[in-house]
Amino acid sequence: MIMVIRRTNLLLIVLICVLSYMIFNLYSTKYIPTMALPTTNKVVVIDAGHGEPDGGAVGVSGVVEKDINLQIAQKLQALIEQSGGVVIMTRADDFSIHDPDKKTIREKKNSDLRNRKKIMDESNADAFISIHLNKFEQPQYYGAQVFYSANNEESKVLGELIQKELIEVLDNGNTREAKQATQDIYLLREPSMPAVIVECGFLSNPTEEKLLQTENYQKKIAWAIYIALMKYFNR
């Protein structure tokens, strides 16, 4: 049965049903029954930050950012696709997407960013989500935080929704707010769709670093982003 959700209260009922189903069957080979959810037929570009040879931030135990970014991105991909959405991944494996003729690390990084931006621009997507991890010199800082494009009004709406869900799902004590990204964030300069970067936590915080490596915590992050997308598309 095809069911079109039009009201917020009906959406919440559906979300509860989907949540119950996913808790039981998440990431299994079973298929979620067809229904018209807010993500149905929506196109989302998911950008797993960094990629070999650029590992990104390194945690206090030596864990590398690029690996966790991809794991979270793949979990988010599964949720969106299971609910009828279309996902475009900027990278689907361990490696960056730089042009093969680039030699130095700097050349590869710049090429990688340009190619990600090209995917983004040519996707005709409804949203762009870039997954990253944070790091700071002092280990006491923690908490997920979203940065949204200053050049797309809808980016702020999406960013604030994601921030709210991250706090509710991961840590009610997180006081961080979604913030406007600076112009030096290349992928968020002039997006043609709502675009955000989700800094999922701090690798420099020993407690959060351990959590970020666990399957359960990664699923919670993906779920929070997914619910925010559902709410965004249902407005």
C-alpha cells in the first residue's frame, strides 16, 4: 500500500514504525515495505571526508578519521536507500578521488576536492551531507556539531535540524549549536542545494574517540542525520 504522509503527526507515527522496524532489521538483507516517506525519490549526496592518502585527523589512540567517516556515511546511505531515497557517494572505498596524474599530497588533495565539488554540482541533489570528525589540541572538548553553507538559505534549516537530532540522540548535554561555515570551506561556498558538514565528534577526546569507533554509536549518528533529513523533506 502506498501511503503519502502530509501532516507532522502522521510523520511521527510513521517514524516510530520505521524506527521499530529498523531496530529489528537494520542492515540486514530484508527489505523495508514500500511506503511514501519524505525521503522517497529524494537524491542525497553523502561525502565521506578525506580518503587515502589523506587520512584526515588522527585520534589519541591512532585511529584515522577517514575510516570512521566512511563507516558512518555507509550507514546513512543504507538508511536513506531503505526508505526509497537515492544516494550518491563521493567515495565508496578507502581512497580519495583525485585525478591519477597528481603527484604530491597537496595536488591530490586539491584535485580530490574539485572532483567532489563536481559530483555535487552535477548531481541535481536535494541535499549534500559531508561527514567529518573534529580534533583540537585540548582533549576536554567534545560533541557533534554541524556547519552549514552561508550561500544557501535552506542549508541553515537543514543544519539546525541535524544539530537538534544529534543532541537528542547522542548527548543531551551537548550545548553546541549549528554554525555558519566560513568561506574557506570549499564544498560549502556556493552549493546549488542545501549543504552541511557534520563534525560527528572529537578524536582528540579519549571518551568520544572510543565511542566513534563503535558500531552502535555510528548507527546513532547516522540515524540522527537521517531523522533530520526526514523532517527537512517533510516541511
